[in-house]
Amino acid sequence: MSQASKLALIKEMIESAESNLRSVKQILTEMLGTTSKSVYTKLAQELSANHIEEDDGETKVVEGVFNGETMMSKDKKEYPVPANYASKSKLVPGDVLKLTIKEDGSFLYKQIGPTERKRVIGTLTYEDGQYKVIAAAKAYKVLLASVTYFKAEVGDKITLVIPSIEDSEWGSIENVLPKDAEELSIDE
């Protein structure tokens, strides 16, 4: 085995160990602290009076907070958000959405209150049946729809959009950096 191969293997082993430590910390935080689901349920309950449900007989309008996978309404109901819409719109947990439920039962979502965001750069991984981006000393879950849309592969460098205020389990893929991005001296 050449020295370059050994160095690459050592680097991979270190990254794997760091990923495992982050995962353990995240699980421990979830066990000891509040889960993000309860955080976003609380945010949904705090929606102001102008964020109310309307029902005119033909359509129903519900507003709520995106939690990474679903929309949580003020009355603690969860509404499924299509992964393609969440990916295309680059939704992040904390975004306020308006859902119009039409008479025929179709759902129409609209983002009406984006939360403050920040961007981080990390590496795409796949563990326990879930794609994640390891960035800023944390593993962020990302939607499969985003991974397939960007044709991302495990090991790719990813620009990830995350909420700037709230600690989140989820992020949204903004871009996949070119393979030669390391030559551009991008800092993590």
C-alpha cells in the first residue's frame, strides 16, 4: 500500500470517527433535551393572530411551521409537505407555510415567512438509511429528493442552508460543489 493510499485511508477513518461522535452527541442531545419536533410545534402555536385557519366551504387555509419533513399547524396537526416542493423551495425548519386545501382534496403550499438562514459547507454521508451532511461539527439530515435532484454522491462537498437561530436536525441542499472545489480554498 502506497503512502498516499495510507494517508487517504487514515483521513477516511478520522472522518468516520468524527461522524460517529457527532451522531452520538446528537442522539444524546435528543434524549436529554427537547426534540426539534416539539420546538417547531411550539413555534406553530405562537403564530400571530393573522396566521389563522380559514374555511370558506370550498377551500381551507391552514398556516404552520415547517419542521424538516412536515408542517406543524397551530392546533398541533401535522400536514405532509411534498419532498420535491421542500427541496425545490429550499425550505428549512422554522419557515412559515400556508397550506390551501382545495375542495377536491389537493394541497397547495406557499412559503410565507422564511426564517433567518445561514450557509455551511459539509460532506454528504449516508448512514442508518438517511442522507446527512456533516458540517459545522454536526450531522444534518437532508431530503432524498434534494440528493437525487442535485445528483449528489456520498463524499461530495455540499453547500447546506440551515436555520441561523434554531439548532436544527435538518438542512436544505443549496448546491453540490465541483470536485475540484478544494483547489478554490473553500473553508468548512
